[in-house]
Amino acid sequence: MNLGVLIIDDEEGIRRALKRILEEEGYRIYTAETGEEGISIVRENLPNIDIIICDLIMPGIDGLKTIEEINKLDHGIAKIVLTGYGTIDMSIKAIELGVDGFLTKPFENRFLKLKIKECYIRRRMKQFIQPDIMEKLVREPEHLSPKLSHVTILFSDIRGFSQISSRVHPFELAELVNTKYFEPLSEIISKYNGFLDKYIGDSIMAIFGAPIYMDRHEESAVLCGIEMVRKMKEVGGQLKIGIGISTGYAITGIFGSAKKKEYTAFGIPVNIAARLQKIAGPWDILISEETKAKLRDDLRFEKMGVISVREDFIPTVYFKYIGNG
């Protein structure tokens, strides 16, 4: 993992030992003797620092104050507290500041390496994926590096959301969308081993087949879409959804700015899935030809026509789900 790690510790021996151990793992290392120096390094190298290992007890400003100031620059950096001793009050304050983990001196090299990977990955991914996939990512974090992946992309969107939002009080709308849409559909995505990429307004984007590859991700995405529609009908049908699904090769990995990074996908299947979702009617599940080619026979689809997301792209045949059996 070519991640940037800043080590803040007033003991030169600790800084040297950590630097040697982590450089062996391929990390880019920055070191600081004081909290003030560490804050300055973050300020000057913000896009390049992903993880901070900070001593709790130091001359000058202590570790807690150092982390508090770094949070003002970028709250998304993974933070690990390194200490030989401390108090319960300090630990509680560290948790309140968003610290991702603790390491006690003296530390075991193997545990140190694992803890750093675990804290970073959990910081980036914990709200989006199932625990078993998370554990695999902790063991094999290279899956998060940018790469070409064969994936299936699913987009879901509420039909007529603008009209709904104009009639409903904002507090009621938030309760409705959160409890009747985002929460249940996110659970269904997780059930089918999808990765919840993001919410875009009232849209949901999910990735199947990455960051951990799985066989038959096309079928998992389609079954997920079918259950999502079924669920929305069960909760009253007030929020009618349309779904677009497409399969192909995309660039996946962690992307973003110094202020915000996220795991996502770019490429043709993302564009096609978004386009299919846009033209889908209420309760429609529209899929691309490449997705359909990998489905079992009892999932019945009707050919609808062709779309092209750009003039220089070959038109894509798409199909609408019409039932099982």
C-alpha cells in the first residue's frame, strides 16, 4: 500500500523503529518530533498523508491537542494513538476526537502492521460493506488500490421525487427517505454482497464484484434489484423506484481530494447503468446486454431497444425485467 504515514513522537528511537518497519511495507513515511511540527507537516503535505501515528504524551502540545488541530485540517485522516501509559479520561477524549485505534509501547511489529491497515481500511469502508468483506480487505488491502475490475453497477432512484419533496415537510421527508428507502435498500445491497458506493441525492449507487471479486456478480446485482423493488412495494409504494444495471470493465479504487476520499468506480458500465436508471419507469429494472448474458434462464427479460451514453460509443441493447419462471 503506497500510503502516506506521519509518525509524531518525541522519542527518536520510536520514530526510527516505526519508520524502518513501515517502509518495509511500502508506506511513504513522514516524521515529527513534536505536535507542532506534525501539524505543520500535515498542512504542507495534506494530499499525501493518509494515516497519523501520534504519541499521547509529548512536550509542548500533547497528542490529543495535536489530533484536534489536525482534524481541523482534515477529519478524514486515519488516526492511531501510540502511548506507553495514559488515563481513562485521555482514552475517552481520544475516541471523541475520532481516533481509529490505540497502540501500546512496546509494540509487536506484526501487530503494528496489521493495526495500521485495519484502522485505515475501517475508516474508509466500514459504513459500506459486510463484516466478512471488511476482514478480507484488512488482510488484503491491495484490493483498494486503483485497478481495472470487471463489475456490475446498480443505480436506484425515486421516480417523481421533486414532486414528493414539494408536498412533504422537510423533517417528514427526511424520515420517510431515510427509514423507508436508504436504510432498507442499503441492507438489501449488503445482503447480496454489493458495495454501497454512494448516495447521490435520492439515488443509490452500488458496485458488485469489487473491491472483492465474486463470481456471478451480474446475477447478484439483478436479484438485489428485484428485492429492492419488492421491498419498496411492501412499505406502501409511496416511493416508486426505477433501477438501472450494467456490467463491464471499470476503474475501481480509492479516489478523491485531500479533504475527501472514497472508494468508487469509473467507466462505461457506470455511465450505462446511470443512463438506464434515468429512463426506467416506476418499478422498472433495466439491464444491459452484457448483464443479461450472465443470468440464469428463469430470470425473464424483454428486449426494449438500444441506448448510447455518448456519440462515440457503440449503442447498447437493454432489457426490462418481466418476472421469474
